[in-house]
Amino acid sequence: MGGSSKKTFQLVMIKPTHYDDDGYPITWLKSHIPSNTLAALYGLGEDCRQRQVLGPDVDIVIKPFDETNIRVRPDKIAADFKRGGGKGLICLVGVQSNQFPHAVDLARKFIAAGLPVAMGGFHAAGCLSMLPVVPPEIQEAMDMGISIYAGEAEEGRFDEVLRDAWNGTLKRLYNYMDDLPGIENAPTPHLPQAALSRNEGKKSSFDLGRGCPFQCSFCTIINVQGRKSRFRTADDLEAIIRENYKQGITSFFITDDNMARNRHWEEFFDRIIELKENEGIQVSLLIQVDTQCHRVPRFIQKAQWAGVYRCFIGLENINPDNLMAAKKRQNKITEYRKMLQAWHKAGISTWAGYILGFPGDTRESILRDMEIIKKELPLDILELFMLTPLPGSEDHQKLWKQGVWMDPDLNKYDLHHRVVHHPKMSDDEYYQTYLDCWRAYYTPEHIETVARRHGSIKGRNPAEPAQFMTMFKIMFEAEGIHPLEGGVIRMKYRRDRRHGMPIEPIGVFHWKLALETIRKLKIYGRLAWQGWRIGQRVKNDPKRYEYTDLALTPVDDEDMDKLSMFTETAGGGGAVSKVRNEDLARAKVAAAQNQRLEAAE
């Protein structure tokens, strides 16, 4: 056989992390949350390779990196490019606002090595969809030589970028925000085994729908993915599961903003149930839902049958006035207990997002609300966030137009740092309140309460919620980061520090790292032992099935006046009155219909 004349195009996909407060990238030996964007782009890249979009004589070699679980070395990647012929593209994918500074720093090194770079994600898409001008940081990135991509890459859009990179004609801006593609029958999102093995528990992720019809002012999804919902099919879902199942992946995070509002939800769950019953393909699912999901007939029951073991709920707040201020009108606090009890009864863990820092909040009201939640709602994990005007949200657009100060350091836009001033609290008081809320919710006593709530259900292991709550507490106390950015064994590299910050001498760096590690190990050990003891104490309690408390007590609308959530929160009493007026109106309509029926008879 003669020598091969095939050329090579190297496609490197990097999902960047962001810097910690000391300027080092947050990278773990294993990460907790897999990247859906990386899986989707890898699937699109594989589709381009199979279709030979660069011609039959060009072999596309794809290398994915999720920087939350692997160190990215621009020098080594540049050397690989040279060995492969020098043709290719560096894609920085799914770049959020807090990741933008680090993504630019990575791009700077690649550009210095003569490699073409393209960057996409929520920051670029959100800014270009909501602001009348290109923000300075994006303009500076383009001036540096980075190609900015705004929008989604299905329906052949990725083909265009690859062809331009191959021909050396990359545009400075690809803006598809006014023309979002359909995702039905799109290439299957997946990642190779080597990449998936770096996720803790060997998880993967995918989306079944994009877009959201609601108008929450703090949200970027509605302006990046649009208000018109787009969906995959049940056949797409089956293909995704089968592709991953071949690699031993059976645990998935379905990243839809609201699975309960996906009009195909029942088809999806039924297909998963069929795979389990007919072929023994059994999966575990983490989904996201809204606070009205329990009102959808059969939704929770079928979610349980399909393998949902955990659901994330956008609770956001228990003050109706705060919810209205954020245009979160779909959240009804009078439904919270019913909804959470329904998930609890199904044996499915609940994780809820909760936002602090609405204009009407005070330190006293926030800490009071924490105690109300602990006592009156059967909730497991509470994920606390600071109200942040994320670029791409209506909140950010409004403050930008008004010229209100927002912290210029995008690295802080991770919902874990204060980036605006609060009207009722000083900067220090606001941030301290946020920290104190974490400590108030994740007390040993409340961890045991949650464990006992689960321990009262036959077949449930009360040590599981105790373990997860302890993990959240460890990430917050030992690592000083938001638990959603956590992982297993933090990795730090001296030379990877943020651009503009000094590289510490080798002795100083490793001495500080050693002291930091000792401090962390003490916290890890103390809290892990504490959480294990709580789980075992509840698990071995012979009376565990007799446990009950106010949060587990069946909801009676007549008793709502006795709950602090309705008597002490801003707007709580009004919410109860509204429900009762609606009930009264329905009762009058029903009575009138009965009278008409009796008269007709």
C-alpha cells in the first residue's frame, strides 16, 4: 500500500472553569457535574467528521477537555498541533460570565502560539441578545483575535465554523441569536469514555428541550435559548441512552430548565420505562422542574418509574413580594409544601435553588426565612445564591441602561460573590448574611432532621441525604466555593495563576498549599465523621419509621394561617387570601352548575 495522503484537522474543545479568589483555576481530580455543552458540541463534531465536511482527504481529530476535571496545558496542545500538521481550531465552549476572564487568558496563550481560537457560550450570547452595543470585554477579545460565536451550533452552523477555520477565514463574530435552530433529530450528545471517566460516578448529561416561556428577570436562559420551546424526540432520547450505555454510563443529568414543561415529557419517561422493562437498560436521572410540577397528572409517578432519584426545583424564595419583583409569577408559595411532600412520598430527593438579596430583603428577614424553611418544608438540599445581574438577564440590562455600578470583574459573577450594592444592607452585611445562611441551614441538627424524614420511608437510606448535605457543607467550609462547583480532590498548579497576578516562588507556593491542605483535611475529617454518625444514628433507630414533623404533615388549606410561611413573610397573607378566594369562586361555579343540572332534571 502507498503512503496515505490524508490531512489532519485537530478540533480541540475546552469547557473552561473559572478562577478561585486567589487566582487559580478550580479543577478537580473528578468533577461532580458533567458538561452538557461539551457533550452536545462533541456530538456535532463527530457528525462533521463522519460527513467529511472538510472533504474526504481531511481527517478531523476531536479532543474534548472539561477543565473542571483536567488541567489544560496550552503549550502541550500547541505542540500536538505542530506534530499533526498545524491545522485545526481551539473551541472554548459554553463559556459563562464567570468563566470569561479565564477563557480569555487561555485564548491569549493559544493565539501567542499561532493557533486559531473560537469562543461561545452564555456570556457572549446573553450580552449580544440584550445589549445594544458589543460589551468592551467581548470587543477586546475579538480585537485580540478570538472569534466569538453567539447562538447554537446545530443545523450546519458548526460546519461553517470548521470550514472557515480550515480555510483560514474565521470571522470575528458569528451571531445566530435571531435564528435559533431546531434540535429534533440533531446529532447525539455524547463524550468518549476517557472524558466521562473523569466525572464522579461516571455521569453524563444531555438536554431534551431548550427555551422557556416564563419571564423571570434574573434568568439568562430565556434570552439565550429563547422563549419558544424546542424539543428532541423520544427516538433521540433512546439514541442518547444507548450511545452512553455502550460505555457503561447509566446516570444522567437532564439539563432542561423545566422538564415538567416539556410537552413530550410523558413520551420520554415512557420510552425510558420501556427500555428498562424490555431490555434491562436501567438509568438514574437528575431532572429540573418548576414548583407546579406536582399538578401535572402522573408526572411525579412516571418520573419515579423512569429512574428519577433527584430533582432540582427553582424555589427561588418564600416571599411572594420577592417572587413578583423578579417576575417569578408561576411560583405559588401555597403549593410549596404539597409539591415537596409529593416528591418526598415518591422517595425522590429534592434540591432547591434559593436566591438571597432581593430589594425587600433584610438580614433579619432572610435568617428568619431560613428557619421557616427548615421547619415547614420537607426539602433536602438548599442551594443558596446571591441575586446577581447576570449578563444576558433583564436585571443586568436594566442596571446597564441606568448606569448602576456592577462589579467589573466577571470572575465574580458565579452567584457566590456580591457584585452589586443592596438597598437595605451594607456590602459587608449582605455578604455576611449569605455566609450565615449556609451555616444556618446546614447545622448538624437540621442534617439529622432531613435524614429522619427520609428514614421514615421504607426502602430509603437516611445516610444518603446526610452524606450529600455534609458534602455541601464541606465544599462551603473547607474549599470556600459554592458546592455546585465542587469535586473530588482539588488540583492546583503554580503556573496557572490568573493573568496579571504574580507567579509565586515554588517554595512559597508549596508551603502555602501544604498548610491549606492540612487545614482542609481537618475540616473534611471532622465534618465527614459528623455526617456519617448522623446517618448511622438515624439508620439504626428502631423507631425511625414513626418519625414525623410539621413539614411532613399533610397539607390542609384551612390550617395555612398557622404556618409562619404565610403569616410572617412579605405577601404571605395575601397569597393565602388569593387561594381562598379562588376556592370560593370555584365552589360558587360548581354550586351554580349543580343547580342548573337539578333544574334540568
